[in-house]
Amino acid sequence: MITTDILDSNITYLPGVGPKRAELLNKELSIYNFRDLLYYFPYKYIDRTKYYKIEELDPDLPLVQIKGFIRGYSTEGHGKGKRLTADFQDETGTIKLVWFKGTKWISGNYPPGPEYVIFGKPGVFNGIINIIHPEIEASDKLTERISSALQAQYSTTEKLKDNFLTSKNISKLAGNLLKQLKLKLPETLPSWIVKHYGLMELDQALRKIHFPSGPEELEKARYRLKFEELFYIQLNLIRFKTNRSLKNKGFIFSTVGTYFNSFYNNNLPFRLTEAQKKVMKEIRRDLGSGKQMNRLLQGDVGSGKTLVALMSMLIAIDNGYQACIMAPTEILANQHYQTISALLRGIDIKVCLLTGSSKKADRKIIAESLLDRSLNILIGTHALIEDNVRFSNLGLVIIDEQHRFGVEQRSRLWQKNLHPPHVLVMTATPIPRTLAMTLYGDLDVSVIDELPPGRVPVKTMHFNDRERNKVFGFVRNQIREGRQVYFVYPLIKESETMDYKDLEDGWDTISRVFPSPEYCISILHGKMAPADKERSMKLFKDGHAQILVATTVIEVGVDVPNASVMVIESAERFGLSQLHQLRGRVGRGADQSYCILMSSDKLSKEALKRLEVMIRSSDGFEIAETDLQLRGPGDIEGTQQSGIPFDLKISNLARDGQLIEYVRRIAEGIMNTDPTLSDTKNAVLVMELRRLFSLKQSWSNIS
């Protein structure tokens, strides 16, 4: 068995690489050492057993393989269009092979005469079938090189191709590396796991993933490598969670006292839903357990998360502690401040708002009130994490729209106390189960999956640009009935690169269609000064403006119950989760509300599917699952900002949901029986966890 040291060897020293190629592999593919290359997996495989005849070729075919002879080379064209062509022939006909780069190397290494195998995508030029930049190899050498019917295809870049690092060349490098690794690669899973779960050994899996002899063998190799990748992610998350519960003692909130009871009996705006009651029980259990709460609260738009957050803060205040809420935008922080102040009317609790726009005099009062404990609840933006904001006894931290904050920002809020406060993270973006398990697997999860009574589901409709006048007529009728309307645009200004509606052009159109003084139109976007934003929002909120023209800055934190219509321009531009968030700005009153999705006439299949899902469903969790399937985890609103805290090399969160659940159960079983991983049979787990995660900054105690 070889040691892992050889896998840490610099990629420069692999035969066929050298310093120049090594630098390219570093920059383009993040391949620095032998291990990186070994774990740079193919993205697909091509069956190289099938050969086409030239007479069978068609430009609609994918990659094809043909055998034949080069009859001669010629140079055609001038300047950038200069190219090397070859007449390639078999017994059924002739095609053109074309090269724009590396022409001397091609003609020098592949002279007419021997039989060659050509591999590439057929095209057509001037009515003649051709293949541009085909792979070419002498028939006898190809038989020696390809030991598998399935040839691996690797993702590459233009820079790499320009330096002869094509998919074929990367495959050669992988082959060179595996030849060097003559001894068996050491296992990275305990032998009992490999045996018990019927997994292919690592050495075999890594060899067969690059050079499979058939589909069945490939599938076994894939399964083994996916299992390991997802298993270690889950084990690491569960280990953090276990360590935190063992080490971090939480403040014990033993009392449900005057403040909570006064609010519950006198100020509660509506009866709690069964989902809210269930979540409150889970939070109450955490707060009284003696362990630090670290809980994720998921709830669809308008499901009543803020009410649950407030009731949790009242329990903290009843026990002599302060609480705070951090929101990502001033609009949302203001919204929380106004909502919570209104809900607490008549109860002797001091609530303050701290944002980047807060005046110096107000900041001074807040600082003094925090230290003398007269301030109970502080609501704010990133301003809360400034060094001069000091709490006297912070007992509960609530972070809203968590994905919009970096982990370091959140950690700074937590460090405001000598002992870690309880943490409740809220999100209105419903997260698919498999994604939640992987991104937030170290948190306990609560879900509010029903809306408060009296809410009428929003009707969603789709219109294209040709039907715009019909939409304007509908909007006019709604305004006549006393309702208000949002028009949302993806861009502030016109873009040269994107053919989408923009706010400035939209403002001009809407101003003409809904002229002053009969109509009042307000405008809101991210580049406005805070005071101007506040003025525009107030105009709309107080009912003086019937129309608000805005960008997605209104996605969170805007609550105008009288607004019953949301018109989303260039709706095909938005992801499903964002469309769902925007739709959540209407339907907040008792009247029927509408979401109108405007799009261009020509839509891709995926865009059309997204809009159809929006029309069909108002279930945020169903929408999030579809979003994950359509766009993959990297594009989901929110996850890209925070960055998925690991690199998935072979697994896919959208497709491997069942495997994620399966390996999590296995990881939970191991941590339940061996919480410190001190059993000798689990020694490999400790070594691998250290190797995989020790280089990453540990924020294991931060939600």
C-alpha cells in the first residue's frame, strides 16, 4: 500500500506536465497536486465501440468516430481564416477535416498513409460535411491506449485547449498518474463501512472512474465516490453539532413571565397556527435545556416568523436578558422595528432601531441604554456588529434572511457576549430538504408550513409583451377599486448585453399610461440615498402613491396590505425562489391579490417551465424543490452569496437527495455511539476529517 504523501506531490512532476502546463492546470482547474488530478472526475463518457461510415454522417449527430485514410493536406484562406484541411476517406465517401490551430504539428505527426481513427462533431460548410479540430490517432495506437469501451470526457477551457490540454490530454495525464501509482491506494473509509455497505474499494473506484471497462463498473465506482463525499460532509456537520451541544452551555430561560403572558393575552393579533405553536414548543424546549440554541426557522412569505421571533425575545426579556434582530437591509430592519413596536404597544418594553442612517445622538442613547440594561430589544442592520455596539447581557440573537450575511459577520454578532447567546436564524426562502441538510446540517430545523387564517391565496397569471395593454387595463381597474400596484424590474438602466426591461424605461412608459395628477407614482431602487428611499416608500405605504416602480430591493421587508397587484417585468430573468419572494409582497391583506408575470414572446423551455410552476403552485417548498432541480444548487438564490462550504466533485445536491439522507443516517448512527470518534475502528474517520476540513477556517459554532 502506498502512503498518501505521493498524492501530495506537485503536479509539475507528473510525466507530461512540466512547469508551463502545471501553471495552467493550477489557474484553470485548481489542480495543484496528484490528488487534485485523481479527483478531477470526468463529466461524461462516450461509447468508443461504435464506428460510423462517412455516408452515415449528418450535422445533427453528436460526437462520432470514423476509420479511414488521409489522402492529402492543403492550406486554405488568409489571415484569421487561414486553416489546414485534409481529405479523409473510407470506402463510402470523403469528408473534410479542418484545423485552425496547431496545423504544423498535425501535418507533421499524422502523414497520409496509415489508417487513422477520427473522433469529433460533424458539421457542414458549403454543403460539404466536415469535422473541425477532430481528435486523431493511428488505429493501432488507439487499440493500445483505450482499454475501456467508455471514454471519459473532461471539462476543459479555451486556454487549456490552446496549450494542447484537451479532454484527451487530461485523460492521458490521468493514465500516466495511475501507472505511477503501482501500489494500492490507502482506504479513506473504515474497512467496516466499506464491507457493511458493500462499497467498491477506493483504489478500484478511482481507477475505474477514469477508465471504466463498462457501465456497471462505472456505476459502482461513482456510487462509492459519491457516498464518501457526501458522508464526510454530513459527518463533519453532525460532529460540529455534537461538539457544540457538549461544550456550549446556554443561558437557561426558566421563566415564561409577565411580558410574554401580557403580550399573549392582550396583544396577539390572531390565533397562532398549529405550525407556529409547534415551533414555539421547539424553541421553548431549547431555551430551557441548558444547551445553547442554534435553530433554523424556515417559513414561507407571510407565515408569521416575525411573531414567533418576538415571542422568543419576550421569553429572553422575562428572564432578564436582552435580545436583538439583525436584518440585511434598512428596509427590512425598519419593517421589523415598526411591526414589533406596534405589536408591543402598551407593554413596557424598550425597542430601538440601529442602521447606517442612525444619527450620532441616537447612537449615543442606544449605547448607554444597552449598557444600563434599559434597552430590551435592538433591531438593526450590519450596524449591530460595529465594535462600539456593546450589550450588557445579550441572551438571544435573531438573524433574518441569514443567507445574505457572511459567516464572519454573523460570528461578530455572536461575540458580543462572554457566553454565547441563543441563536435563531430565520429565512423566508423555503429550502429543499436535501439542501437544508447539507447547508444547515449543523442547525436544528423548525418549519412553519401554514399561513395565518384569513389569507387569500394570490392568483398568478402570465402575459407576454403583446398583451401589455390588457395588463394596464387590469391595473387601472384595481386602482379604481382603491388598490395599489407594484411594477418590478430586473435592471435599473438599459443594458447592452441583456435584453430585459429596465426601471428607467418602465418609469417613462408607466408615467405616460398613468398620467399625473390622476395617478401618483413612486420609485424605489438600491442606488437611491436612504432618505429618498424612505420618502418613496412612505408615499406608497401611506396610500398617497397608487403605483410603486421598483427593482428587487422590495423583495424583503416591504409590507403594504393594500397593495394587491404585483407586476414582474421580464419574469423569465428571475429564478423561481426570487419570483416567489416577490409574489409574497402582495396577498398580505384580506382582499384577492394578483401576481402578473410579464415576459418576452420567445421563451426557453426552462424559463417557460419556471413560469408554469409559479402559476400552478403557491407552495414555497414545492417551488424550492423545482428550483433546485432546474438550476442546481450553485444558482439557488442565497447559496451563491454565502458560498457552499465545500466543493462537490462528483455529487449533485439536486440529483442525490436520497443518498444524502442515507449517509446522514449512517453518520448520525456513528456519532450517537461514538460522539468523540475515539473508537479505534473509527481512526480513519478522524484522519480524513482532519485532512478534508482542517485547512478551512472553522466557524463550527456559528449558525
